Amino acid sequence: MAEWWRGSVTYQIYPRSFQDANGDGDGDLAGITRRLPYLADLGVDAIWLSPVFVSPMADMGYDVSDYTDIDPRFGSLADFDAMVARAHELGLKVIIDQVLSHSSSEHPHFIESRGSRDNPKSDWYVWADPKHDGSPPNNWLSIFGGGAWQWETRRRQYYLHNFLAEQPDFNFHNPDVQDWLLSTMRFWLDRGVDGFRLDTVNFYFHDRLLRDDPADFRVKDKPEWNPYGMQYHLFSKNQPENLPFLERMRKLLDEYEARAMVGEMGESHHAIRMMGEYTTGKRLHKCYSFEMLGDGFSAAHFRRQIDEFFTGAPGGWPTWAFSNHDVVRHVTRWSKQGLSDEALAKLAGALLLSLQGSICVYQGEELGQTETDLEFFELDDPQGKRFWPENKGRDGCRTPMVWDNAEASSGFSTGRPWLPVKGPQAARHVAGQLGDPDSVLELYRRMLRLRRETEALRTGRTTFFDTSEPVLAFLRGAEVICVFNLSPETHEVTLTGAGALAISENAERTGDRLKLHPNGFALFEAVGEVSVADG
């Protein structure tokens, strides 16, 4: 079990939107505990919780003001312990978010640090003098818009914030900061968590010389909606000092049995190469990027991600996801490629769960859930409020989980939910899909069972066949043939060496011919010499 994470499937829970146990409209730990049997029955290996630490919620918990306690809106440490114990009873691992690159501006360490230039925490955050004209020390930008430097009158200096001004960046060049952050991780390891999802893992260190980031060199079809995308972030993140710190983190986890870390790679230029660097040797166990969380949806795109990773980093390990709490849900994002939302959801689920690497499924994905269309007055996300209407923010993928057809909030809460549950989302509830063999949920349950029972789908190497768009075909290990039609039109292929059918949807096999109807797919047992070819 030491490498339980290799090839595993993790279910991401957005705690505020999963299940409300006390009727206040916010999801909580007790609600999560109540729903754990559903997840165990679904067939996932682990759960990942987005942050539940004490926070003023300027960025929905990714601004932490106490790293070793639970925010009251989610419950207490006792509730957390009860959730972990119940998960372990059910055979589920528990991974929690760690937001180490920055804290909340309300964290006691930052309050002390901003007070003067000579207090014990004065060098715990990134401070810099202004230029002679009073402007910030360089051109670094914030992901949430505008400059990445905020003026602090008490110190007559600027502090760095790669995200909101309420999220000041720690100074990782200070070894005391590293030691303290590692101690907060030890706190949760001692409480029994099985690992961490590391937010913005490539943002920890900044360039000591504070050199300007150059302009992005890429040619783009349209202007960026966020100025952040107009720079090539060579110096504000992705520093070589990150790697030795990851080795320190790994050494900490290796003191405990069967623990694992997965890092979020927030990088648009060379994410796959960096994923390999970050997971090679005694660093992260696995890493994921946004490469499959964007608009790309073609056989060439998916093949390229797998090929580039395992060619460039044969000793590393990836995690793949199609949706999470930061992006438009993939059924909506890729809707033009689907005959229907349900057909596309099934195709995407089967494809994701067939990929080499570890997998992350975002809550509601197993229901074929779509993005919620929110009005401006309904938003809570600072990104949406700042960049509306070109970008509506992340609340559309964070609306509450739908459990049944109850009128109030589809079983999520007895009170008014913090974000609305709207009709198109409410129609895709758990109760209506459980036991229905044609539902998206039951397809996920079958695929998860097949992946768990078939070692080749968890850890087997990938061999791609040279099929033309929009057909993606590959062999996992020497045991499973996987063929997918990534389009709303019918296509045919010829295949040899296909034995028993493992699972299929909208596909017909006649001899060595396989007809893939719109969004059709099929997985077969491999027998002897295998080939898949056009027509």
C-alpha cells in the first residue's frame, strides 16, 4: 500500500458546496462525513478537500489565517477527526489542501511582519523598497489583475502578492519560514491525513534580484482578458530553489507510512516538463497541470500530454483532471464536441479513467454536471467580480452538489445555499441516476470498478495507435484496447486482437470492424497481436 497513489482515483470535494449538515447554507465537515458511503460505493480511492482552515474567505479559504485549526463554518477539529476516521473505515484515503505560498493578510505572522522592519517576523514575507519615483520594484502582475505589489505605509515598503492583496506571499528564502510551514504539515500528518494537495506548488520562491518578467513571446488569436497572461513569468515563480524545498517536504512525508503529495502546476508555458521535474526523484509523488483543464479536445491534444510526460519524465508520475474548482466544467467547456451533454459526459468519463497516471474527479463530474450560469449579483468569487463579463469567475463550477429532487436545494441543505442551485443542474441529481444503467453516474461506477480491478488501467504503459482525428486509440499495458470517438459524427475503425468487450457506449463491433457512433467508445480485452487503424 506504500504506493497506493500510483494510478489511484481521487474525488475532489469543494467543502462549502458538498453537503450542509446544520442548515446554514454552507457545506461542512459533518455533511461530508454523512456522504462518505456514497463516495466509497462510487469506487474512488481517496478524497481531496479544498481548504477548511480558518480564513476570512477573501479567496474562499485559499487565504489562510490559521494553518492548524478548522474554520467554524466547516465545524471543528473534532469534526475533522471524525471525518478522517469514518473515511478510513470505508477504505478511503484523505488528502487536504495546503496553501503554502501565501497566507491571509489577517494571519498573525503577517500582522507582525507589516508592523516594522525589525520585528521577529519582519523577513517572513516578501518586502521590497519602491523605486525612486515611488513605483513598485518591478513589473510583476497579480493573477487577480493589476500589479503584484501592495504598499504598506508602516514599513514604507511594498509586499508581494501573486494573488489578492489579502494574500501576501511568504518569503521562502528565509529558512525559518520553511521550517514553520513544514511544522504545520506535520500537525495534519499526526492527525492521520494521508497526504496533501499543494496549491500553486511552483510559486513558493521568487527571484531574489526581483528582475522584471518579460513579455509573453507566444502569438495569440485574441487579446488576453487578464493582463497576467501577457507576461512570461520567468522570475515571479518557477525558481530553481523550489526543487530542494520539495525534497524537504518529501523527507517529512517519508517519516510516515503510505503518505503522498500531489502538486498543482500553475504554469502555461512548459507545464508538462516541469511536472516531470517536480515528480522525479524524492520530490512530489505526483503533479497535475491545467493542460487538460482547458479548451483542447482532440486526439492529438490528449496524446501529446501523455507522450510528452512519459517521454520527458519516465521516472515521474502525473495526475490528470478534466474539471476542478477553478475552471468551467468540462461538459460545458467541450459541449460543441458532444451529441448531447450526457453522451459527452460518458465519453469524457471513460477517457479520463482510461489514462495512464493518477486521476482526479471533481464533485458532480460523475453526474455529467454542467456549468451554472450566474448573474453578476449572485457572484461570490473575486475573480468573477473583477473580470466580468469577459470572465464570469469560478462560482459557476462551485454551486452545490445535487443529491435529490427536493425543491429547496436538491438535498444539499435545508436552508438557503450560499450559491443558487438552478434548474439545469438540479435535474442531474444523484437519486435520479443511481441504478439507472443508462445514466452518467452508473457509467462512472462501472468504469471505476473496471479501473480498480484491472492493473493495466492503473499502471500499464500507453501505446498509441496511428488513427486519424477524431479517433483516439491506445493500448494500456498489453491487456486493454481503448478506442474513443471525440466527435458528434460517426466514424469506423478496423481492429485486430480484440477479445471480450469490457465496456462500451454507442459502439457496434462486427468482426474486425468497429463503428463508433457520436461520442462512442469501447474498451476490449487484448488478445494476441493488436492493431487499430482508420476505416
